[in-house]
Amino acid sequence: MADSLVIVESPAKAKTIGKYLGSKFIVKASMGHIRDLPKSQIGVEIQNDFEPKYITIRGKGNVLKDLKDASKKVKKVYLAADPDREGEAIAWHLAHYLDLDQQDACRVVFNEITKQAVKDAFKTPRPINMDLVNAQQARRVLDRLVGYKISPLLWKKVKKGLSAGRVQSVAVKLIIDRENEIKAFVPEEYWSITAHLKKGGSSFEAKFYSFRGEKKELHSEADVKEVLDGLGESPFAVGEVKEKERQRNPSPPFITSSLQQEAARKLGFRAAKTMQVAQQLYEGVDLGKEGTVGLITYMRTDSTRISPVAQEEAKEFIVGKYGEKFYPETPRVYLKKNANAQDAHEGIRPTSVMREPDELKPFLSRDQHRLYKLVWERFVSSQMASAILDTMTVDLHRGEAIFRANGSKLKFAGFMKVYVESNDDGTTEEDRLLPPLATGDKLTADSIEPSQHFTQPPPRYTEARLVRTLEELGIGRPSTYAPTLETIQKRNYVAIEEKKFFPTELGELIIQLMEEFFPEILNAEFTAHMEDDLDHVEEGKENWVDVIGEFYKSFEKRLEVAEEEMKEIEIKDEPSDEICDKCGRPMVYKMGRFGKFLACSGFPECRNTKPIVKATGVLCPKCKEGHIVERRSKKGRMFFGCDRYPECDFVSWDKPVAKPCPECGGLMVEKRARGSVQWNCTQCSHSEEAAEQEEAAE
């Protein structure tokens, strides 16, 4: 007979924990939060120390009744929500609803869902940590004050349905600022000269380095001509040869932000998808005879710390599989990347390094396996010995110029045997090998090629770049990155094209108004300082009411000024060439919640609307009558569909190519990966390098 009730957030987590605890425990799921601020009103009593007015979340009635009934049948109730601010708040709300003594040792936390970790956690339950709860409340109240005070102002002065957020506004401003940098960028010309050299059967390249004893930048064709004229007819002569051994160290275990960045680079995952799949791996996956097992540690963390037990297991695995020389002399300890890192949890790692990814493949979905493999490889490599590379730098003299060749050769793989981190372009370092060269060697060039280049503007933000920037600026915390990116897309303040963020007109309008009347909300330093204050609340160093009160004093004054001085802005309808197919009147472009759309100018008599579509010039492969057009989902994501929708429901996330497959005649689509573009057939296995396409008809 069960005498204890354990409440977690999800059924998957309940299933895993229930298996470990046995028949004396009933394990049930609250299905996330059970109480929240009301959506219909601000829900914060500003004059009463910002007291939140919580209500039961709609639709949770049956779940709550079930939990209440179960709690009356047992002697003890344990609250085992996730080990972070949100989890602590869920536990606090449950304790309030179930009339539990919050000073009683009812809270159980664990960083990994394994049998030992869960059993150990139940040996040391603790009271609810109100500092954690108050840090969560402070963030919730702060965001509610900003959103529910500024949004009605925007409705009144601009247009109904608009909204403004705190962290989200800073993210949108970063994207807009980058777009402005790109628009203002003036390319500068520069040149390079490459010598293609041979020694024996080996070919290699050397780049122009200096001229007449000084390093020289090549800014024009005239500069290049001067160098070429100064080369003379003599062969290249090897000058100084520098050889040295270089160590390359592994990357630390994942934290939330680095997991999201690397999953975007290597797997093409959006931040939200990464966290969704990681949650599944954390809560537990059925491994057949072994049962349901949590495969990774908690995935919302900004700490790279690893427990001694996990390090010892990693050592046993590495030495056993790869040999003694692949393990460093002492276990690796990684310093905090960010001085504000909480270090409350470990870094993200497999719960057991002995569970190799390929062994688990039959039990995991494709996405689960790919993400688990990424976490496993990153952790194993983080505990391994450094890689050793032999590097060579060679100066080659000809006439009045010096060319330089650089090369490296992997001498000892170390951690690189398992894993190498990608960069933002999805590429990894390549080895360029040079043949044996000695001072005085004479070499003849197959060719000497000058090339013209132009400096490039800064790159637009991808999700990975934006997460990294937010982290570097101290804006947001592990639990906020993915929701922030989802929100700014959902509100149509930004759009994603080819995995890069572009600001929308709506986003630019909102940020323009925010910059004028609420500049501190958009100030990255101010927002980062507020995050630090929330951390201080969590640590028990500051009172959450004082933190919110200090913010609200200046914010309230800003609101009063905006109310008086913000001018009403009329978003005028933009004429279009489209004619309404219902009444014959011209249609106009309107700005809606999800961006621009076409509407009849005869509104409200005629309410006909159409989405804005862009032709691709490709015939629909399904109905053979319509043409494929570019559309946007409600979240702002671009997709392609038939212009005869809803009669034809053809859709594709990949961009169609205006060229049929040469083998089967099927639809070809564009695939981008690691800087290259491929055209792949959707019906057969044909694939080819992308060629320049003719511009699609407008």
C-alpha cells in the first residue's frame, strides 16, 4: 500500500521516477504550472508591494482534483519538479493548493533522473526555497508590468493587438541594429596573390605576405601590379622555416546556450526544438529490458562543473576504449565561462557515459539519437587529452616579395578522435599539409594568381549567433533563450529566411517607439543588470519587492510621459495592383498581427483578404495546374505551397528549383548545409551542385 505521493511536471518523468521508487510511492504529474497570473488583466497589485494575483490555469480542474484526492490518501507528499526557479515555483503553487506546510521537508530535487540520483534525493528532502520562488515571481511580475503597461499604450497610439516585452525587445533591437549596420556598410576593395607551388609530387599554396621588407596591404590592382613587377624571373627560394608543436584543448561540456548553438550548427535544430528533445532525454526514454531511463542531466544550466563520480566513469571509459594516452594527467576542471553563472547544476552530460549512442539507436527517435550523440561526444571529448598538431610556417622569397605558407599535421588526435566543435559557418578546421621544406630549397610556381575581393558586412544573426550574443551581454538566462526567440517570431517582429533573422516593418516600428519613450528597456546593460538583480534575489541577497520597486519608480514616470507625448500613428494602407475577386475594388496592403496581408479597400462592406505571396515560377508537382508560391506561417517561418490552396494542399519547407530532375523529371528543391547549396530531387536520389537560377517571375 502506497503511503507517499510524489508530484512531478510530466507523465514521462512520472513514469521514469515511479519505476525507481517502487510500490510505496504514487507518482503523478501536474502537467506543468497549475497557477498563473490572469490573461485578462495585469494581475499585479502595484500599490500592495506588487502582490501577484494568481488564478488556477483553465483546464487544470481534473488534474488538480486528482492530485487533491491522492494527497488525502497518503501520509506524505513530495514535490519533485525540475531543479530551477520554474520548478521551485511549481512546487510552491502545489504546496499552496494542497495545503502543505512549506516549512516541511517536502521538496525533492535531482540533476539527473537515474535510480541512484532519485533514491539519494529522497533521503534528503528539504523545505521549499522561497528565494528561488521569489526570483521566479520577480521575473514574472517584471515582465507582466512591462508587457501589460506598454501594450495598451501601443494599442491606443498605434494599433490594436501590438505588444512589447522586456528581453524580447532587446533581442529585436539587436537584429535591427545589425540590419542597419549591413545597410550602412560600404565595401572596401582588397586583393590577394596566391602562388601555386610544387615540390616533388606535392602541391601547396603560399600567400603574398610582404614587399621590400615591409608587410604590404594590397588595396588596388595598381598595388598588385607593383608586386608582380617586383617578382622578377627567379624561382622561389625557401627562407625561414618555423616548425613547432601546438596543443589544442577540448571544449567544455555543454551548457544550455552552447548546446543550442551547436545543435543549430551541426543538426540544424531551432533552439525550441533542441530544448524539447533534450527534455525528452532528461525525463526518460524506454530502453527495452532496462526500462525507462533518463539519458542526460538537467539541460537548463550555465555551469560546466562535472561531478567526481561522472569524471571517474569517463576516465574508466576513455582509458578502456582508447587507451591511457587519451586521458589527461589530471581530470579536467573548467572555469565558469560567465562570472554570473549560478553553478547550481552540473554541465549537460550523459547520465552514464557507458551508454554509447549507437547502442541506444534502436530505442530513440532520429532527433533524440542525434542530440544524445552530440551531448555524449561533447562530454567524452571534454574529459580527454589535448590534441597535438605539428605546425609549419615557411617564408618563400622571390624578387622583392615574400610569400608565406602555413600548414599543420595532426600528430596525436586526443579528444579530436571523438568530437570537434563547429563554428557559426558550420565548418571545422582543416589540416593543410606542406611537403618537407628546408632553407635554400628552390621551387617553381605553376601559377601566380591575383584575386580581387571586397570586405563583407557583418553577418545577420542566426539563432546560434543571437543566443551567443544574448549570453555574452548577460541578457536572459538558460531557461529564457528559446522562449525569447519563439516570441519575437510569433509576434512577427522578425522573420527567418535561410536560417537568418530579418526585422519586419512591425518590429522596426515598435522598437522605434520603445527607443524614444522607454530607452532603458532596450539598453542591454540595464537589462543585464536586472538579470543580476534577479540572481541576487535567488541567492537571498536582495528582496524581490525592492528590486521591482526600484525599476517601477522610473518606469512609471516613463509611462506618464509616453501617455502625454506619444503621438498617434496612423498605419496607412498601401495601394496594390491586386483587384478584389469578390467585389472588383482595388485591394490594399494592411499590417496585421502576423505581418502584411492584402485586404479589400471596400472594408467593412467587403471583408475579402488574401495572404501576400511571391511567385517562384515552378509548376505545382501535385495538381499540375497551380504554381508554387512563397508564403509565411503564423510564426513568420517561410514555406512554399500551391497557389490553388485549399483546392491543392501541396506544401514544402524547402525552396523549389525551376528545373526538373534530369533523371526522373521530379521536383528539385534547394538544400543548404555548411556553406554549400545542393539541389535534391524529391522523388529519387538525384543530387547536384546548385547552379545560378534565373530570376523567378514576379
